[in-house]
Amino acid sequence: MADEKSKFTLLILCIFLGVFGGHRFYANDKKGGILYLFTFGLLFFGVIYDLVKILQNKFCDEKGCAIDTWNINPHGKADKYVVYTKTENKIVRKEVKQ
């Protein structure tokens, strides 16, 4: 959990560096980042799609976890973490404070 991603940083990177894949590289999606880099964010349509996914808390990192913590803490550590666990047929969301 030490490598918690911030939704705020992801959103800013998507707005300003989205056509170069900056937000994809931040989420450790190297293949997507390279694809966006050479296609200018899939001709900007991919950037708009990713912006919508970020705002709906559906944008995932390389592990498949949604990046949904705003984390505007200047020290780079999240005040709380969101943990998803799968039990039988449902996914349970649990917030864990440091």
C-alpha cells in the first residue's frame, strides 16, 4: 500500500499530459502510455474517455485497483486507503486509516 496513487494527480496529468500518456504512465500502464504517446491520446478521444473513467472512479492501475483516493496531502502519503476484497459473488469496499 506504500505506492498509493492519487486521483487528484491522475486527473491533473490526464488534463495536461493526457495526449502524451502521462496519466497512463503514472498508473504504471506502460503499454497504454506508449500507445497514447504515439497516437496523441488515440486522437484525443482516449483522453476524454479516460477523464470520464477517472471522474467515475473506474480508472484502474496496473493491479486492477480503482484509483479513487483524492490524496492532496503534500507529503505524498494517503490519509486513508481503500481496500477491495472479493467474497463469493460481491466486492466489498473498506476504508483503512493509517
